[in-house]
Amino acid sequence: MGTIKTSGIIISESNLGDYDKMLTMLTPGLGKISCVAKGARRQRSALLAGTQLFCFGEYMMYKGANTYNINSCDTIEVFYNLRTDLDKLNSAIEITKIVRDVTDENENCYKILQMLLNTDDLLNTLYTLSEKDKNIDLVISTFKIKLLCFLGFSPMITECVNCKKKSNLKYFSIKNDGFKCESCGKLDKGAISISESTISAIRYIVMAPAKKLYSFSLKDESLNELKLVSKLYFDDKLEKY
């Protein structure tokens, strides 16, 4: 088979043999793929920089029986700041692990790639974590809710999921996937009481385009509410107990 050229970002790496690497890469055209980078762990290898975790680059490869084999690569962004801050590093690892869990090999996952890393202008999740002074909990909570929307679990954000009332929305129901008014929320033992700021934030996350996903901020109380909602809703929908 001929050589394939693709952009991609490394979302996992592991050692293979004495000097090789086994990589998982997210690409715009091929989806999630497994790649072998032969000799990438040698000190003078041309593949050394471009096969690190979080590296975004242009790759030349050919398809083998079960995996792709990388011939060469040109790095575009390595997100160096993620490697110098332990909290940012752990958060980026958590996010890439989530992406690996919810994607299948060779399946179209362009929207998820665009949220993780907009290939046109290097914006969004990894860039925000690496380069912006955004609260890490805000980034992860936003990522989880938006990812659920892409996976078919968009919450109801325009009206009460129970009585369809559009005003006095005070709760988020994990069980019923969206907002509830004060009356209905009080009858739902698992519903989470949230402020108007948190309601606005959730609406923004669900509706915002990928390029503007992180263009908002929250005060501590509302951020704690968003963090709780995103964690419980994400765990419930993806059965991560």
C-alpha cells in the first residue's frame, strides 16, 4: 500500500521492544488509529520529538496488517507547558484517556478531535490547558459535558424535563437528563440544586461552537456546582462508577 499523509495528535504511547513505540493517534480523516514508530526511542531518532504524548504533527505512514507504521513526522505543537505543570499534565492525561475510552479504531471522531484540538488554529482543550490561565476544573467539566453532547447525551436545557415549564429552573436532574423547575426538582431526590450562573454555563457549553467553548468563567460556588453536575452526569451516562 502507498504512503499516507495525515495530521494527528498522540493520545497514548507505550514502549515496544528495545527502541520502538506503540502509539494511539487521533486523526481528522482516519479516526483513532494504532501506529508503530520503529526506532523512535533512540536518542538520535528523527521520530523522537514527534512521537511523544500530546504531540500534534504531520505524519507520513503506511498501513500494515494490523497497525500503521510511521515513516517520518513534522511536529506542529508539543504543548511543552503541559509537561512543566503536574496539575495540567494529570488533567491532560485524564482527558486523553477519556477520548481513548469513548472512541473506536478507524471510526470518524472529527468533532471530538476538533474539541480536543482544533487543527486549524490550535485552539480548544489542550491549548487552553497548556497556554491559558483557565481554571483546570472548569476546563475538565466543560470538556465532559460537551463530549456527552457529541455522544448523544445532550441535556434538556430550554425547559423543565418533567412539566415543560420554561421558567424558575433550579435543578439539574441526572436521572432525567436536564433541568427541572423548583417544584419538580424538589420531588427528585437525585436532582442537584444549581444557581442561575451554573444554568447559564451549562446552556453555553451545550450550544457553543468548538472554537469558543472555553470563552467563559465562573465564580467558585458556581464552578463547584458545574464540577459536580459534570462528574455525576458523565459517570451516569458512560457508566463510570
